[in-house]
Amino acid sequence: MNKVAAGLRAGALATAQLIRRAACISVVRTVLAALFISAVATWITSPPANAAIAAESGKPVIVVLGDSISAEYGLPRDTGWVALLRRRLADKRIDYSVANASISGDTTSGGRARMSELITRLKPSVVIVELGANDALRGVPLATTEDNLRSIVTEAQQARAKVVLVGMYVPANYGPAYTQRFHAIYENLSKEFRARLVPFLLAGIENKPEMFQADQMHPNQQAQPILLDNVWPVLEPLLGQSSH
């Protein structure tokens, strides 16, 4: 009986430990979810300064809705391709302002959730959509990514903004079939909505490790002018045109 009792006590102790561990995991998940919601709420109520300046300038606004590649992840401030775009517009005396609404780690779902507020507040003339890579990294179904991008483009065009879709490829280890299906989302939506398409934001640097940061995922400062040059030929013809 002593052995049985000891076994029962040990089992009860193990069960209690599992319950406490599960409770801790649940708390961590709850905290992380709360932090995410808080971060989104903070962005909406206190948007980046460059977005606020664009809204107050009185100029037509180009909104860049992107992820870490457009949010200057790992780069000195004002050295990313979006900042370089702002300078090029000024140098060419093209009277547009740029609101960088990009957030590191953002997905198409996050962009879709923020789109309505951005349109209401900034009233963009052009929306550049650079999202989707993080969807693939997180295993988001392709149909979900496509649906989110479709919603973003639809909402922008309904607000009479012109749209530039920025295409991406996923790493080769995803397999050729998945890679092609992922990239085809951008091509198909571009045709469906008659939106402009940048075929691949990283064209020209994708096979050059020296153009990437240590993580070999995010372009470094040296690569930023190339990214801008990939976007510019698609964007420039839209500037000064009537709305879509």
C-alpha cells in the first residue's frame, strides 16, 4: 500500500506540474497576444511621424504598406528605399509626399486590418503594397494571402488610389511548385485589378550575399538604391495621372 500511495502522490505531483506549466504557457500566449494588440493600437493612435507629416503637407500622398524590408529593419534611420524615394521625388520636383506605413514582421492580414484607417487618415493617391513574404514564412495558406491582398487592393481602388503591387519570391527550399504559386498571386492580382506590378523587389541582389545583412534575409544599406530602382520605373508613370 505504501508503494501504491507513493506512486499516486508522484502521479499527482507530476499532474500538478503539467497543469502549472500549461497555465504558464497560456499566460505567456495571452501576454504576447495583448502586446501585439497593444502594438497595433499604439500604431493606429500614434502613427509614425513620417505618416503624420505626409497627411499634413497638403501634397498628394504615396503610402507604402510593407514589412521589414520597407521599414528599414537593421538600417540607419532614413537610409531605406522608402526614404530614398522621398528624396528622389524632391530632387525631381515631383510634388508628392511619402507616408511609410510599413511594420517589421507584418503580414497581409496585418496590412488588411490597418488599411481602412490609413485610407481615412491619409487619403492616399498611390498605395504601394509590399507584403506577403512573412505569410510564407509563417505558413499562411496561399488562399488567405491572396484574399488579403485582394481586399487591400480593392479598398485602395475604391478610395480612388492607384495601386502598385510589389512581388516577392520565397526561398528555394519551399520547392519550385510553391514558389511559383506564391509569386503568381501578385501577377494574377495585377491583371485582375489592372494594378501596376513590380515583379520582384529584390531583383539584382538576390544572388549577392554582400547585399544582405548578417541574417541573409534583409537587404543592407548598400542595396537600398537598387530596391528603389526596381520600384521607380513602375511608380513614376502613375505620378501626376488621374486616379484609377
